[in-house]
Amino acid sequence: MPLKLTRIACVAAIGASTLNAQTPRESPLASARASQLADSIVRLMTLEEKIGQLNQLPGRGTQTGPRAPVGGEEMVRTGRVGSFLGIFGADYTRELQNIATRESRLKIPLLFGLDVIHGFRTIYPIPLAEAASFDPARAETSARMAAVEATAHGITWTFAPMVDIARDPRWGRISEGSGEDPYLGSVMAAAHVRGFQGGDKGSGLGSPDALLSTVKHYAAYGGAEGGRDYNSVELSERTLWETYLPPYEAAVKAGVATVMASFNDIGGTPAHSSDWLMGDVLRKWWGFKGLVISDWGGIGELIPHGVAANRGDAGILGMRAGIDIDMSDAVYADSLAAAVRSGRVPVALVDSAVKRVLRLKYALGLFDDPYRFSDAARERQYTRAEPHLAASLQAAREAIVLLKNANRTLPLRKDLRSIAVIGPLADDGAAALGNWAADGRPDEAITVLAGIRTAVGSSARIVSVRGAPVDTVDTAAFASARSAAAEADAVVLVLGERANMSGEAASRASVELPGSQKDLALAVIRAAGRGNKPVVVVLMNGRSLAIPELAREAPAIVESWFLGSQHGRAVADVLFGDYNPGGKLPVTFPRATGQIPLYYNHRNTGRPADSANGYTSKYLDLPWTPLFPFGYGLSYTTFAYSNLRLFPTRISTRDSLTVSVDVKNTGDRAGDEVLQLYLRDSVASVAEPVKSLKAFRRVTLQAGETRAVTFRLGADAFSLYDRQMRKVVEPGTFTIFVGGNSIDVTSAHVEITGGTLVLAPATPRFR
């Protein structure tokens, strides 16, 4: 029976003894008790108070930290705001929560959101780097610890993970996702959701160290034309379902609490007005029970998209599409009440959105204790705590990819007399943190220069030379760099991008090294080469780069991405051999910008590029192949694959397949290898990719050790979308590839027999 509220003030005190006693199998996002509470509160609310719960205000920066905008505290008192973006700090969030729960009419607690993308104050590797670890358990740990630290500062909601598939590295936000592959992206998406929310299916929500997680940007934001941020997305319905939607679905299956709409349109329909995306696919097809939030100003941007004439119309479109919370631009606050009163928006739509907000506040335990996330003691305890820094270091180590190591240039000896550290990013703390670094402080980050100095101590003389700016041409600065390289016993060149050269609104027309860094590198390599000394290039970047000259001339190349608080220490551990790198590329590295988009899981053509016929899919002036393929990465040891076995070699469409392979460490030291399993359907009813990643595992092997690694593939691994867009398994021959990257593989065949197996009916057709 409905919950009865004897007086308005008791809303904030409805207690743990009753409402928070969820049954064991009950989802915290849609429990019966949460719905009962939400229904009871909504009956008491005025229309303006309902709309207030759908209004998220942005904070403003001050010398004392982020604060509510002018007038924001009064809006809390009058019930005209339900959440804040960009406000944190135990003391101030407690102050605002006190206003909401003691001075407002309905006493409804607030949510505090922040883009905790890869850490709060302790910063972990950017998501693209963490994907290079091919270690979902490590990614889950990073998110878990980020949640612990962020909640200690009053934050209840993070706008992460970003799971947009990106096949075009010109797009700056490729740094925030897991790269080009839908399977890797799906696994990492689920891992991050579990970490932020404290368990699978939102099971950890209700604990004071678990955050509401947000999967974004829904949908296909990473497919922006020309790699230009916020641009239109043109893709087929098949590509949308096969490539771009799987990571969002994986996050929903993991129990993500909220979804953020994307800025782009797909086929002329902006996501913020797409009832197909929010209703047909998200809520009906996937069964999503949480809430949908706009991206910053996304509802108002329906006007420049050209589908709304004014803010009132934009608000109507957003609400009808299923956008529950309006982030930052107050379209709902300004116009939604009038739309309801005029009959253009049913009040039932508003009520449903408000109930979703209230259910999430209940799931967090805020009605039981609104101050549980505003604890100054926890804030002091967990800010840059040693276990968090240790986890950041290990995540950074696992993310590093060794791209080249000619003549065993690496690892460097620690007894070198002098080392020249050259490059504009060598001592750049902001670049170490990367973009979207929340409350990370550049002065707290360990740079590459600092890491090298600590690693060698006083035994070696370290000469630091900037050499050239990051993004401008300055050949005059080369002289000191060449001189330092000629005189030192070893050279470490630190090159790449500043932190603000990737991320949002940071698209680049060229993915070559910016400015004069390429010329600087070649000048230094040639100057050092005359002395036959070790030269190592350390890349810092948030996207794949086209570096063919470096690949040709640099003896060793280390891809370090942006690794966070412990960046320099992790890099130094790799450079001097204290850690053996084992990361793999989650994105393809092109030879030139002109090859983009370039990704491993492309469909074959009628005239494949490897055909002997001259009239094939290729370039006249450049090989069509990548510089470094997806899944590529070296080690200080070597690995050999053998004895690939399939059990059985003939199965029905309903059966599963066991794949086993032996991998041996054939070198002289322990190391990590990422075994990657790919699959190809030889003949299908539709053109399929040349290969698709279906499983992977990161293993540590001692020198000389051989291990049999087994994978099990169910029917879903063999499935495709047929011409009717049903998810099916078709009989036929499939090739299984296993190896250390997407190109260097060993293979075997399995025959699937029987009739076509339908795993899911036709998808909701795009409209």
C-alpha cells in the first residue's frame, strides 16, 4: 500500500529501518520501496518543485573552491534545483545539503555531480591508456578508488565512463574512451561501472563510498564526421548496432544508474530529441531503469540543430524524448511549466522523470542520511591516500606500450654517467595528468624528468633541455638539444601533446607530432647516433599518432599516454627495467593522417588490398597497412604461441566452443602477455569484418614458462545481425585467430552446423 506521509518534514527522515531494507534481489535503481517513496513525494509536489528536481545548476569557481552560482542557495530553499554540477568539498556540500533538507518545503536532498573520469585528486591513466592495459580488473580498481576519494569530498554522481567507440583519432575525445573495438570497449565499460558503483547491477549503491555512474555519450558521439567534435554522425543502422551501441548496452547490463545524451545527431535526429534512442532502444529494448541527463546545454542546442524554434520548443522535445535532467542551461526551469499548463507536455512525463530522480536519491541512502557523503574526516583520510597512489602507479605501469626496442636499447642502465632529457613535455605536470583531471593538481604529479631523477639518484648527471615548443615551430631551439644529446651517455626524448590538445573541443586536423617536434627528434637522434648511444622516445598523447619517421629512426619508442599522478615514476620504472611493459594498443596507429579512418575490424571489399591485381583497395603513395596495428605491444621478453586447439571442431549453432593455446615466455625475464582471440565468419548473409576481437586475457609468465590458456566462446561470439537486423548465429565455417596482436596470429577452423539460431528478434528500426 502507498507510503503515508503524516507531515512534509518527515520526507527527509524516512528511515533506514523501513525504506532502505531492500530485498536481496531488488535493484536499488528500481526497488518497490524506492518507487513507493517517490510516488508519495510526487503527490505532495507543486509543478515548480517537480521541475526543480529536473534542473541541474553548474557551480562557479572561487578562491575558496567551487560554489553554487549566485542565487543558487536560494533556489535550493525554494525547491527549484535538484542537483549541482562541479561543486564538491565535504564542508560546502554539507552546507548546501543542510539548506535542502532543513530549509526547503519538501526537504529533498541534493545530488552533487562531477566529471570524475580517471580519478578525483589522485589521478589514474586516461581511459584510453587504461584500455591499453587490457586489464578490466585494474580498470575496475581505478574506478573503485576514484569513487572512494570523490565521495569523501561530497560527490555523489560521476559523469563517467565515456564509452564512445572512436575510429578517427582526429577526434579529441578519443582519449576518454577505450578506443576502436566494441568488445574491448564493452568489457571496460562494465568494469568502470562496477568500480564507480561498488559492484555489479548497482549492488554497491547505498554505501557512502559508491557513486552514481553515467554512461556517455549516448549515442555514437565518437563517429563525428571529420573527427570534428560535436559534428554530425553519418553511419548505417548496421554499423550503429554492431560497433557503436554494444558498450552502452554493456554498461546498462552492468547496472549503470544514469545515461547522458550525446551532442550529435544521427541521420538528422539530434540525440537530445530522439525518442527512438531514449525510449525504443534504451528503455524498451535494453530495459534501462535509471535516468537520462542531457549533456551541458544539449537541450538548448536543439535550436541551432534546427529542430526547435525556441527554448520552449526545445524543452518539449527533450522531455518527450525522455531527457530527465537538464544540465546547466535551465531550459526546463524556464519553460517546462508553461508547456505542461498549455497541454503540450503531459504532466505524467514530468512525474515519471521526477520519480526516477527521487529513486536514485533513495538508492544512495540520502533520505536516510543526507550528509553521508559530506564527511570531513573521510575527506582527510582518503585524499591522495597511499593505497590510492600505489594503485595509480600500478595502473600507469600496465598502460605503457613498448612500440619499438631495436637492439635491446631498453632497459637503460642506472649507472650511466649522464642522461639528456629533451623535449617540451618532460617536466609538464599538467600533461602527466591528462585532460579531465577533476581536482588533480599538476604540481602533485610526477613528471618524466622527476621520475628519471628519482630513479638514478645522484649517480648520474641529468641535463634537461626543452628543445622546442609543443605546437609551434622553433628550429633555433634545436642547437642546445643537439649539443646535450651529443654530450650525454643516453638520451630520453619526451614528445607529444599537451593535456589540452586532446579531450573535448580538442580535435586536430593532423595526427602527426605537432609543431617542430618531429624535426627536433630527428635532429637529436642523428646527433646522438654519431656516438652510438641509446636514444629513447617517450610519447605523451591522448590519441594515436602518425610517427613513421620516428618508427624508422628512433632506436626505442615508449607510448606512455597521460598516466596520471604517478606518470613519471611509471615511465622511469619501464625505462630502467624495474617494470617490464606489457600494454597493447587499443587503437590503430596510422602512417599518415590521410589513412584515417583506419581500424583493424574493417569489412573486406570485393578487391582486397592484398590482392595481386593492381586495381585493389590501396593508395598509390603509401602502404594501406597501419604503422602499428590494434593490439600491438612489445616486451623486454618474447612470447611464442603453439598448439592451438578447438574442442570440438564441429559444433551446432547452440553449442559453445572451447579454445586452448599454449603460450611460452621464450625470453630471459618475467613478463606480461595479452593473449587476444579474434574470429572471422568465412561466408555469411552479410559482409562481416575481416576479424573481430572476442576474448582476451593478460597473463604473467616467468622466463621459460609455458602455460595453456583456455577461452570459452558461446553462441553470442559467433552472432551477427542478418539482413532483417535479427541477431542470429548462421551455420558455416569460422576461423579462430589467437596471438599477441591483431596481425601476428595463429589460426584454426571450426564448423558450425544446423539451422540458423535466432538470439534476438529484429532491432527497433531507426526513426
